[in-house]
Amino acid sequence: MEIRFYIDPATDLPHIYQHSVKEHEVEEILRRPGEDRRGRKGSRVSIGPERVTKRVKSFV
């Protein structure tokens, strides 16, 4: 699976950092979501397993 992150032009860092989320957390949630459902405008919402309490919205 290829994972790409939106780079915030103001900081030149992944946008996820503004939400206190790290790349390895996103990868873990996307590989083994506790829940995966359709979001708005073509997005997917993946929620981590119980031990990971973060949500990730991905655009396909």
C-alpha cells in the first residue's frame, strides 16, 4: 500500500502533524482499521482499533 500525505505549504510538513498524528499511526490504522466507512466527497474514514483511539480520513 502506498501512503502519501498532504504537505502543508505553510510548514512544509505533513498536515497530520497539526492533529498530533504520526505517519506510523496512519499506516497502522489504514492497514488494520477497527472500522472503515465511506466519508464525504469520496473520502474514507478509518478508525483505529481500541488501543489506537485516532481517526484517519483518507482520500482515494
